[in-house]
Amino acid sequence: MITIDRLTKRFDRRAVLDELTLSIAAGDRIALIGSNGAGKTTLFRCLLGQYRHDGRVGFDGAGAGRRDAGALARIAFVPQLPPPLRMPVGELLGFAEKGAGADRALMQAIAERMGIDLDEVKKRPFYRLSGGQKQKILVTVALGRNADLMIFDEPSANLDPAARAVFIDLLAERRDASMLIASHRLEEVAPLVNRVIEMDRGRVVLDDAVMDRLKAGEFRRAEIVLSAPHAPFALALSGWGFEANGAGTRFTGPVPAAETFRFLGLLARYGSLIESLSLDQQPERVN
Ligand SMILES: Nc1ncnc2c1ncn2[C@@H]1O[C@H](COP(=O)(O)OP(=O)(O)OP(=O)(O)O)[C@@H](O)[C@H]1O
């Protein structure tokens, strides 16, 4: 669907994307991870034709390097920072409907589930809404139509926990859609994706089509060594059925293969305590 070939973007001569090469196929549901400043947003902006760049971005193999309006219209994008739109929300929804083929009834239903009343906010200028309300409207617009690819840049950052859970459900209901989701909460988006791409300093450092390989009923054996005992960590791991040594510094146990990312997401919270971690590559069956 999209082929990115040696994409380089410089700001003030500094390469923020550095010969990045990647292809995205229909049906890919990608979690894009990487530390602050890794280049995720810049990649999206290049994909969407908002930045000039070196290298090529091709859609559907048609004239690599060319992006016509038609190709871009097939992408729904929810930015990390909502644009400062002065137009009333009702007008924005009208544009989505008439200009981008969004379905009014579907948007209404999505907004309701996200916990925002469209009738109540339709007269208000978009930029006057709260951060979470803006995000809910942008998600409503993005999910209110049948885009070929949905790109979300930290979509749940401003959402309250209830809306975040609904948002994840809404995405899970679109199992067949292609998605590219930048998130610092891998554990949250892991159940939605079939591919994880990690960026570091403008390059792809990991590209793993993992989830489809993971079969229900397979486990990986993990061993974690801490620099010091830590009661909250021990409690969290006991919930996963892990055993601890007497000193409370070495933990071993099974990780359901399909939950690998959720498990690693949990460990990430205790990163500074972890001295070593091993996770068997070969899944084993536990009866
Ligand atoms: N318009 C710009 N002008 C100059 N530098 C920029 C511009 N936009 C981004 N950068 C720089 O490019 C680098 C990558 O930024 P980018 O927003 O793509 O990172 P990111 O991976 O999305 O980060 P985060 O996880 O914090 O959202 C950063 O060092 C940032 O300061």
C-alpha cells in the first residue's frame, strides 16, 4: 500500500529521518514506538505530504514519490497536537461528511461512546474545547469514515481512562482496517496490532510481525533479575504466576505468548530496577 524508500528529512541540516525504508501493506496494524524525538511524527508528516523530504514515498506502487490528493484522502489522521481550528465543531463534522465521506450516524454513535455530546458542542469553536474533547472529536471524524489507512499519533494521550478504553475497543472492532499507531503505551495498543516497528534517531531499529505468529496456548519462559527487592514489582508478577527467590530479586515464570507485549509493557514501568531479563525465543506449551 505504501512504500517508503530512503526517506530523509532534515531540520537545520540535522537528519531527523535518516534514509528510512519501510513498506506498509494492506491489513498491517502497526504500533510505532520509539523515544521522544525518534521521528515518529515527522514520518507521519512526510507520509501525509506536509513536509518536503529526500527519498521516496509511494502509494499503491503508483509512481513512487508521487502523492495525489486521491491517495491522501484515503488516509485518516489524528495528530498528536490538535490543530487550532476556529470553525465550530458542527462545521468540522459537516466537512468530514461532505468532503471526506464520513457517515453522520456513525460519527454520532462513536461520539456517544467516547462520551462527547455532539449537539452540545456543535456551536463551539473547535479550538476552545478541552484537550480531551478535541481528541474525541478528531477520533470521531477519523473513525466515522472508511479510510484505507488510519494514522494515530499518540491518540489516547489526552483521553480519560474511560474514553481511552472505549477508543481501544473501537479500534479493536476495526480488525480489518490498516492502522499505524504511534504510542508510548505499547501495552495498551499491543492487543490491536500485528506488527511492531521501533524507531530510534530517525531509523527503523526493529520491525517485527509478531502477533500473528503467536498462537493461543503457547508460553515463553521469562527470568528477571532486580537490583533490589521491590514489593510492588513482586505483587505485579505474582499476578502473572511468577515465582520469586528468597531474596525477592529473581523471578521466573511463564508469559502467554499472545501477551508478550502487555508483559513487556508492565516491565517497562520498572525498567530502572531491572538488572537482567531473558525471555525464551522458543515458545513452550504449558499443560
Ligand atoms: N518543525 C521542526 N523544526 C525543527 N525541528 C523539528 C521540527 N519538528 C520536529 N523537529 C525535531 O525532530 C525530531 C523528531 O521529532 P518528532 O516530533 O518527529 O519525534 P517523535 O518521535 O514524534 O517524538 P514524541 O514521542 O516526543 O512525539 C525532534 O528532535 C524534534 O525536535
